[in-house]
Amino acid sequence: MKKLSWFNKVIFAFNIVITMLSVVAYVLPFLAPKMFPLLSVLTLILPLFLILNALFFTYWLLQLKRQVILSGLILLVGITFINKFYKFSSRDIEATEKDFTVMSYNVRLFNLFDWIDNKDVGNTILSFINEQNPDILCIQEYSENAKVDLRVYKYKAIFMEGKKIKTGQAIFSKFPIFNQGNFKIPAAGNNIIYADIKRGKDTIRVYNIHLQSIKISPDVNEISEHVDSINQNKSQQVFNRIRDAFKKQEQQAEILVNHKNGCKYPVIICGDMNNSPFSYVYRNIKSDLNDCFEESGNGFVQTYKFKYYPARIDYIFASKKMKVKSFTTFAQFEYSDHFPVMTRLSFIE
């Protein structure tokens, strides 16, 4: 430090602060949010910490200063996190007759309340779904009030709540659904639904989840029975919202995992998790499943239109009994506040 100029001393002090925050963010996925709810907010900006450490590393390297070691070590440890938001290469294996496709999409009620200045959003989404033609379709924030016709799917599991405006989750399938159910998750307007699907000789349990919103922007499940109350209280503290949401998500994730652990079939989990891939909730839900983006994605992944950075909060997880052959995020299809994601799978023989 003595040999550093006053400017470099300031830079290094800032470097140390970012390093400490980075270490905390690295550890948080292993700690339940109820232990450190406010600190859990750091997992949302972990990619920013990685970028800042890369800048510090470059800065010290160009000057041949030994301070480069600090950020170098942080980047070395953080390599394991990079695949969760960026893939350097994709794996797109040739399709076969044994493959099947799964799409997950939070449609935001098909623009029922005109958030987007386009009266034809519902039909546009319907055309998109028909064009992509997924074998299994999981929709969050679904509403029949929007009158979007998905009758092309012979089998469906739909669970909604509400008086004037009914909202919920839906699973549509080209394969027979022989069992279905839902369970309410505590302290949330959201729910989790599932369907047991028979595909030839194989049986699959598909979960469609929508966990507690962190409420940075309005969520349709916060709509009361009075449409006038859609607007949020702008004065509410964002950090308090996120802190409270993380604690609720932890409880909701535990309920899902316990239910999944009692299932005898290979599992696919789709949906809007409202949390980053660096969170405790993500780690708990993913558990022994494959993250389909990590297996076959490409480049940066963004599933939510958040103006501050490319957020990934929508996922498809699949049993390790299945091979993930491709994964696509449709980030150019801007007809909701979320983007559709789709994967192609096959059972490992």
C-alpha cells in the first residue's frame, strides 16, 4: 500500500469493499434467507460483482501491481457462477422421434389490463405458441378471462383463484394427463400445480411454479378484487420488499421440494421463481436436477424485462434421467414482462 499513489489507494480500498461483498454473495446460496434476509439481496447483483472484480483485475494487471491477486482469486472462485447467466458454447443435439419439448412462459394475463399498448397481444402469444409447438406448455399468470384459445392441447391442468379476475397456473400437454393437483403456498397469491403425464411407456411429473414476487415491479397476483388498486405504494422500501419476499420464497421452496421428494416419477420443474440463479431458493429447488440452460443454453440469458440488468428468474429443471438436447430463450418476443423459455428433452436409455 505504501508504494501506491493516493489515487491507487482509493481504488484499492474500493476493491477491498467489493471483494468482501463478493465473498458474502458467494456464501449466501448456502445460507437460508431467514438467517440473513437483508444480505440475501446481494445475490441479485452477483454478476455485477464479477464484472467489477474483472475490471479491478485488468486495472492492476496493466500496472503490474501485486494487488491483482485479490481480484484474481475472487474471479477464480467465481468461475462456477458464470455458467448460470452466460454460456460460452451451446449444445444443440440433433432431434429424434423420441424427443419432446417443454415451454415455460409467464404471460402476464395475456395483457388483460393493457400493460402493453397492443390490443392483439393474446392472439400474438397464441400464434407464437402454435409456431413453436411445444409438447408440454407451462403458463404462469394464466387467465381464461383473456379468452386465448389453446384447444390444440387435448390435455390440461388449470388451477385459478379470484372472484372478478381469475388467475393462476396452467399446464397444457399433447400427452395424456392422468393425475393433477395444486397446493397453495403460504403468504402468497401464487400457487404450485403439477400434472402426471404419460408419454408412451414413460411417466413424467411436471411442476409449474410461481413463487412470491420480490415486488420491484407490480405482479398480477397483487391485484385485488378492485382493479383500481393495481398501482403499488411507491413509497415502500425496495430492500424491505426483497427481504420479506426471500423469506417467503424459502418457505415455498421447501414445500415444493418436500412434495417433489415424495414423487416416484422423473420430474420437470418449470416456472417463474422470482429469484436469481445465485440464490438459496434456486439451489434448493434445483437440487439434483439439471438446469436446462446450464446444460444447453448459449450466451447471456435474460428471462425478465428488468431495465437495470438482464435478469434470469424463469427456469426449466429436468431429472437427470433425461438428456437436455437444446435450450432457447426467446428474448426478442416482447409481449409480456417475461420471455418464453423452451427446452428439448429425451429420456436416457
